[in-house]
Amino acid sequence: MADFDVHLDEENELRFNITTEGTDATASIKTRMILESSKMDFMFPGISIPGGEVTVIVPSLKGVLNEGLYNTRLEVLIDDRIFTPLELTANFKQSVKVVAEAVVSRRSSSPSVKANVVRVNPSQKIASPKKALTESPNLPKIKKDKSADSTGLRNEELRDLLRRVIKKQG
């Protein structure tokens, strides 16, 4: 179980409260944090700030360390003596990032078919070549129902009318 979390891909600032007793005002006091890994140990110097606090800056260690638990200790150096007032376990992990990407998709519209009835004068000659009307197998079949459409003719009557027009042209 970790005592604190540190982000591998960001600079981290850690603060510690330190109280020293039995030293005079002329004593040289320094602090450092030691991070132990299986391959090497890292040392980060502490900076004293007013109020008895020490701040330690841990830089981004992405690519240097893997995610996981590491033993750390805070060392206080007073003149020529080393004290270890804190030993902690740090959990080094990647910081949480969220990435969003807009995906635009186009809806395919279904094909529409329109038909108009054209009256042809039999005495008028058509200059364009003859074209045969055929049914496409991909289009839906027209229902043969008894209901009347908007012109008052049933679907069967429309088909019959189209057949007669085609015969007159051909």
C-alpha cells in the first residue's frame, strides 16, 4: 500500500514539515529525498521555505521509471550527521488524460423515384431514338391494392396505360 501518489509524466511538488531540536542557529541543515529503484537510486534536494516546511521537486520520470511502488525516504543532514525521520512508499503512475475526437458520419439517403404521366400526340413524331422501359430488380415492387392514388387511378390502371403508350411508340 502506498503512502502517496506521484505522477510519472508530470513534475511533482512534495512538502514536508520538519522540526529540529537540540541544534543551534549556526548549524547547517539540508534535506533530500531518496527514491530507491532496482537499478539505481535517485536523490532530489529539498528547499527550505518559511514555517518549517521543506519542498522537494520530483521531475517527470517518464521513460526512466515504470509504474509501480517505490521506497522513498526523507533525509535531514545537520552538520555532518544524517537523520531519516520519514520512510514512505510512493506509488508512481501515469496521470489520467482524456482525449476526445469528433467523428462525423454521413447518413446515406435512400433513393427516391418520381414518375409523371405524359400525354403524347400520336400525329407528332419523336426525334429521339426509341427507349424501352424496364423494371429495375433493385426497386421495390408497387403494391397491387384496390386503393386509389392521388390522380384517382389504381396502380394496375397506371401500368396498363404505360404499356399502351409503349406499344404506340414502338
